[in-house]
Amino acid sequence: EKGGHDYFMLKEIEEQPEALANTLRGHFDGGRIVLDEQRLTDQDLRDVDKVFVVACGTAYHSGLIAKYAIEHWTRLPVEVELASEFRYRDPVLDRDTLVVAISQSGETADTLEAVRHARGQKARVLAICNTNGAQIPRESDAVLYTHAGPEVGVAATKTFTSQVAANYLVGLALAQARGTKYPDEVAREFAELEAMPAAVHKVLSTVEDVRALGRRIADSKAVLFLGRHVGFPVALEGALKLKELAYMHAEGFAAGELKHGPIALIEEGLPVVVVMPSPKGRATLHAKLVSNISEIQARGARTIVIAEEGDDTVRPFADELIEVPAVPTLLQPLVSSVPLQVLAAEIARARGYDVDKPRNLAKSVTVE
Ligand code: F6R
């Protein structure tokens, strides 16, 4: 059943190229991005003047990534908020607000309440969901389904990367409706997305090396994760996976915050995972991160660096190096989050835990 794998999660991690391809399939037709159940008109999309993304847990991390792409492509302000906070704050919403609700199960109580609150305030709601006909899509104005297939492991993996891809489709649909991107640019961005299943497939060739690394660091007492720009939500997601599966203290930080506090945590032998931006695509940020890594390495950290293949500047500072293929910056989370999933699962297994059924957690959280 696990397809010869030690645990379902590994099978699902390896299904990501297919899940991504399925999520993208059929959404570019006649030269245009098309969503699934679209009960919003093009005029509704043109009228949008602000976007909120609401979600919980891993889905929230996919939303944090979406912000970079949607703001860049549409010039609309995007706020990303935990559904449980959004609902009980008094967010400023009206009929020109688009609320994107992301939920794998489509049944998460906090996200559902956020959707109801938003609709009560006349905002338009677009759901991104992996479960056909679930409650959240039923109560939304438009739906985009991720087609990741059923996920058995409690920890979200293929549904996470599929959410990231779906979020990009929403960003492109908005850019197309608003005219902030020309049709040929939308087509080009879609083609970049379509190349991602092959890129993720390439990352999967590192699985056994990453598993071996996981076993080597499995008895650490904590692991820190650092990233910048889209690498920051990837760091948060890497830390969440490790907490939920390996029951270890794990924290994700924006690398630029290091000197503002977290560097005090660095001690001899502490594993620190660093998600590097592209040395070509984001040269300035790349240089800043190289300097961060050298600082933490000098203070004794064991640096585990996820970097674009061929990024030689980072080598001297990487105690462990995991290479991922070069892809456009906004799409980098689709490749860089994969080794972090493998790392968390294998550390959990090495510590003797049930990777597919972590303690205290349920696949779908239907109470607030
Ligand atoms: C983490 C995980 C959870 C879910 C969260 C939201 O691996 O699975 O953090 O992402 O409970 O669930 P959905 O997406 O079903 O709303």
C-alpha cells in the first residue's frame, strides 16, 4: 500500500510531480487562465482592490508564499492571516475585497468561520481546496481545486506544494483580469509553472542523501530554519513539519532577524537549516545570507544549506549541502520545501515515531 516505502508520507512526497501536474492541468485554455467553479465575473475580479489570504497551519504557509507572487503580479495589497485570528479581529472587508481561503480538507473550522465572516461582510471568497464538494468550497463564490489526490499522512506534503501552485494560478487569474500582465506574460508564467513537476522530480533524486542526513542529526535537541523572501515561509514550513513529526523544538526565522534576537540561540553543534535564494536571481539577498551562514557557523552551528545547484559561493559555509535545481525565484518554494519534508519525516522515523500518525494531531481539524 505504501508503494514499497517505509511510510506513506514518503510515497506522498514522491507523488509531488504528479500532484503538481494534476493541479495545473486544464487551467490554461484558449490563451487564458481558467479557474474551476467561477461564480465571480471578470468584472468582479477587476474590481478587487485588496486581497486577504486566510488559512491554518501548512495551508497558511502556502498563503505566505502566495503574497509575494500576487503582489508582484497584480500590484494589489495582500494580507495573509491565520484564519483563527482573522475571524476574531475586525478585518476591514467590503465587496471589493477578495478573500482566498486555503484548506486541503475544506472542513477546517477556523477557515470555514473566516469564510462565513468574510461573506457576511460582503467580501468575495475564493476557496482553494483538495476535497471535492467540502464545506468551504460550498460556501465560497469561486473554487480552485488542487488535484493532489488523497493524502494519508497526517502531515501535509503534496497538498502543500499543490496549494502553492494553485495560489499562483489565482495570482495569474487576477493579473489577467486586471491587465497588470499581458496575455503573453501570463502564458510565460504558466509555462514556468508547467516546468515545475520536472524540477521537483529532480529534487527527489536527493531523497536518500537527505534521509541519511536526517538520521545523522536525529538526536539534536532543536533545529532552526532560516530563509528570506519566499525562503522565509519555506523555513516556517520546515520547522512546522519537524515539530509535528519529530516532536522537536524547531523554529523558522527570517534570516534578516538573526541579529535581532535568534542568534543568541546558536550554540555548538546546533543544526541550522538555511534556505538560500538564487545567486543569480536574488544576488543581494544571496550575499546577505552567505554572511548570515558564516556568522552562525563561526558560533558553532552545524549548517545545513539548501542551495541552487552550482552555487559555489555557499560551499565553504555549508557543513551539509542539499542542491536543488535553478528555477524562477517565486517558484523556488516548490523545490526547496521538498528536502525539508524528507528531513522531518526521516528524523521522526529515526527517533522511533509513527511518521504517518503523529501524536495529538488529526488530519482535519473540525473544531475551533
Ligand atoms: C501540517 C498540517 C496542518 C494543516 C492545517 C490546515 O502538516 O497538515 O497544519 O495544514 O490543519 O488544514 P486544511 O488545509 O485541511 O485546512
